[in-house]
Amino acid sequence: MNPDYSSAPPPETKSQRLFFALWPPLELSRELYGVAGRVQEDEARRVPPENIHLTLAFLGSVKASFRQCAEQVAAAIRTGSFTLTLEQIGCWPKPGILWIGPRHTPEPLSRLVRELNAGLPACGYVPEERSYAAHLTLARKLRRCNKNLPIDPLIWEVRRFCLVQSHTHADGARYEIIRSWELNSAER
Ligand code: ATP
Ligand code: MG
């Protein structure tokens, strides 16, 4: 009721840590959490189901004008919805990450990432130089990579993408979906 306006910065100077992502339905995230439990060793830290996601583009800490621009870019995207088959378990030993992803990235997903990377530089975004690797991180602090375990493919019907705010806390990140856009169902 009585906010302290004297200490609150004007909106433009406030930054938010943002990224575009695909967010699985919680039911799928729970299955993925179960997969991580079967695959990883005990010391690794599993990503809690509500945090499991697939990053499309990481914007970093940005101001309000950047966010507005990014939302316009997102709203102009006409990519079609698609099916993502999660069937490949992998790990990156150096950062100690266990992930799951598709064996082949579907063209509409590549196109979605391409369109974001093409539109966002007008907002001040610097696209990643590394080639895009579609994945969902399932666990961190992995000491050994045991990725040859067979898993049943999990099917994900992807119909929207989201703009997400990352809140950093001492006990890990918390993510908040702040907007989402439907993918074009007519364009399959
Ligand atoms: P934490 O950094 O607290 O361990 P996190 O990495 O999950 O948690 P963020 O750093 O806010 O949280 O990142 C949000 C998402 O963006 C994650 O999927 C992360 O892998 C991805 N990401 C973070 N930094 C980059 C980057 N420089 N390039 C590409 N993706 C990134
Ligand atoms: Mg991070």
C-alpha cells in the first residue's frame, strides 16, 4: 500500500534476467525427473520438475525496453507447432550436466531458434556463436557420465513458447513464465 518510491528505481533502469524457452507440462517434467533418478549417480543434483525446460535463447539481464522489443520479436514469429521426441540421454562432462533431448532436432524447432536469433539482435541481443543443441538439463554436478542407458522415448507436443524470468536464490534458480505465445497449428 505504501511503497517506498524514493528507493525504487524507474522501470527502465530495472533489469530482469530473461530467456526464451519451451516449458514441458508438469506431468512430463515429473517423468523426466524420474528418468534422471534412474540414470544419474547419487551425488548429482537433479533439477526439480518445476524447473525442467528447454532454452531457446538466453537474453541475460536486460532492461524494460529490451524486454518490450523481445516480446515484439516473439509475437511476430509464425513457426508451426511440432512434436519433440525425447529419447537421447547425454552428458557434458566438463560442466557435469546430464541432459535429455531429441535425436534429431525437428525443423520447426530449428526455425523457431533461427527466427529468434534473427530478430533479437535489433533489441541488442548478441546471438550465441555455438551451434544450437536442443536439450533439457536433468541434473548438475555429475561426476561420471553414464549415458548409455536405454530409455523409452517421451513424446512432447509443443504448442507454445515462453519468455521466462530467472530468479536467483541461494538454494538455486526459480523460474517464472511471464508471457507465452502459441505456435501456429495451421503450419504443420
Ligand atoms: P544457475 O545459473 O542458478 O545455476 P540456471 O543456469 O538454470 O541456474 P540461468 O543462469 O538464469 O539459470 O539460465 C536460465 C537458462 O538459460 C538455463 O537453461 C541456462 O542453461 C541457460 N543459459 C544461461 N546462460 C546461458 C548462456 N550464456 N548461453 C546460453 N544459455 C544460457
Ligand atoms: Mg546459469
